[in-house]
Amino acid sequence: MYRRFILPVALTAASLIGCTGHKEQTHVEEEEAIPFVTVRNGEFHIGDSVYRYIGTNFWYGAILASEGRGGDRQRLVRELDSLKSLGIDNLRILVGGDGEEGLASHISPTLQTAPGVYNDTLLRGLDYLIEEMGKRDMRAVLYLNNAWEWSGGFSTYLEWAGAGKAVNPATSGYPAYMKYASQFVRNDSAKALAANHVRNIVSRVSTISGQPYSKTPTIMSWQIANEPRPFAEESKEEFAEWIAETAHLIKSIDPNHLVSVGSEGSWGCENDMSLWTAIHSFPDVDYATIHIWPYNWSWVTESTVTDSVEAACRNTTEYILAHRKALSDSLLNHGAAMKPIVLEEFGYPRDDMKTAKGTPVTGRDRYYNHVFSTVTSGEGALSGVNFWGWGGLAEPAHTTWRPGDDYTGDPAQEAQGLNSVFASDSTTIAIIRKATNK
């Protein structure tokens, strides 16, 4: 099945060993003393120490860190201090937000208002965020694109490339959106615009430290996109090629950092495990990612969020182990070492699908306990997890996000508070603290 996906000439399976992005990430000699996160023997390392982590998704971090609209540096500092006190040192953060302002179910403000035209206030916010994380010895996974509409991404690049007005699922539904978005990996102009964004961000020099991002060890990984998908059977081959090309582009600009895909797993590859293993077997991809959403994937229903936790846990374990085995087999077949796997996005609703702060989270707590055990047990199934998402000190004003409202872990297209972990969720906070202490 692997050979169905044709790799670019410079990235054929024969080059899996001995090229940029080798399975054991190395750095230029003068940077050896800097503690970048590296991969050796299927594990993350910082220096000589194995690095396993329990982290969170903090997609709005750069917006909160800005001095412009949406910014609140006082809250940012308090959030980072709270996370650090919990033992959370790995944050997955959006470096995107593309297109016009004011769209339904879309974040605001946007970073890239037109091709290559950036909101400098937000970029300086990203600089500030990275600087503050560095002070706390935290690590950032920065994703550069999005397959979904809530930050622009695929659909905005297509619109900019002349493929017609972007379809918004808030008004047209997700089937129509996915049909439109499936064109992205087959549209050279849209991909070129996305590649320019990669170049602009990965080559950036911080306005605070004066240091290139490429020499900033606070960054753990550049991530190609949030949940990239082909969205159609006829787009699979071009999808695999785009992943390989983008990973190679990032490495050509910045050989010091890890590169990841941002994939959900087979669920995000049209239920094709061979496609998922193909895109994670590329030499410039340093570790594998999966996402799990028990409610979104109908493992639990609105009426069984609390009662069906055990079924969600069983399915979660099966999903993790199936991906680990498939990746191990694929890499072994190509003479390459195993790569770490991270469950970098998983969410579970509040009981009875409520959203308000203070409402029960008994189902979520049981599910989180199970997921965290995959890292803390030491059995090696996962090297890290990032729950979705950190709501922290937010005070949601509306169930549907409106400009001026606090940012929560739930983006604008989702009910505010549904999947968020607030600092006041004391039972969940206790579970997180116990897990990170292990």
C-alpha cells in the first residue's frame, strides 16, 4: 500500500536514511550545546534525558500575547505561570489566522490579511509568547496552516488562488466545505501561497531577542498544519507529496528543529492507514501525530458522555496501538528506526454537553486519567499528549464566541467551554497535576 503514494524524486523511500531529517535529529556543530528537543531511538530527548510530556493546546497564545486587539499580556503571564505550576511545559500553538475579518466561526484578529500581508502586532505577540515560554523552560509546537475553516488555512489559500469564494461550513455545511477544501493539494497556486507563509514564519527573527527562530530552542517543532487531510480519494497522492515537500522546505530553512505533520491518524487520511504511515515515514518528518475525539467520532453520544467512558477508553487504546504497530512495521520495512508518537489533540465534553464554568466533568476526568496513563505508565505507547484545550482564566460571555469575548480552548466554531479545561475545574486540575508529577 505504501508505494501507492509517489514521493518527490529527492524524497524517495531509498533516501529514508542519510539525508536531512535523519531519524536521529542532529544539529550544526556550533549549536550542540543548545538544548533543542531531538529524537533518538524512538524517543524525544533534551540533552541526554528522555523527554516525555503532558501538555495542552493553547491555540490563541500569540493573540493573547499581542499588544493589539485580543491581547492581554497580564492574563498570558498568569496562564503560563499556572500551566508551569501544573507541570505542563509543552504548548501547541497556532501561527496562522488567514483571510478577512468578521467571518462566522472564524478567529479574530487574523494574522495574514492577504497573501504575505501580516498583522505585525500579532507577529510581535508571537515573539513575546516564545520569549515568556523560554523563561519558564517550556516548549512550543507551532502549526503553520489549518485544514479547517476556523483560522482560514486551506480554504483561504484556495480563495486567494482564484478557486472561488471559500465555502464556510457555518452556512453551507461540512460536506460542501470538504469538497471545496479537497482542491487544496491539487492547486499549485494555493500551495505556493502556503509555502510562502512557511518561509516567512520559519525564517523569522524575533523582535525581542534578535535571535532567529531557527536558533530558538523554546520551539520544539514546526508543524505543517492542524489536521491536514486530503478530503477526497482523488487527492491522496498529491496530499502525500505536499506533506513531503513542505517538510523538506521547513528543514531547508531550519535544520535545527523537529518537523511534524499535525495529522489525526487514519481518521484524517480517509481511513487509510497506509497513507498515514506513508506521510510519517518521510525522512524530514521526525515524529508521528494522532488526534482523538470520542464525541466527534461518535464513540460517545450526547446522552452517554458520562455512561460510555469505558467504551471511549477502549477505542482510544485500540486506536493508539494500531497506529503504533502500523508505523513500526512501515519504518522497519524501510530500514528506519521507530519514531515517537504524540497524541497532540484530544478532547472530551463536559457532562450533559454543558458549557458553563463549574458544571460537572466526571466523564472527562475518567477519560483524561486513562489517556494520561499512556504516557505515565512508561510502556512507551506515547511519548507525549496535549489535551484540548486550555481555557484557564477565561470568562466566556456567550456560548457562541463573539469579538471581544475571552478566548477559551474552544475556537469560534465550537461552543465556548464545552471542551475547555478552566483553572477552576479543580478535579481535572488535580488529575493533571498527579499525572505530570509522575
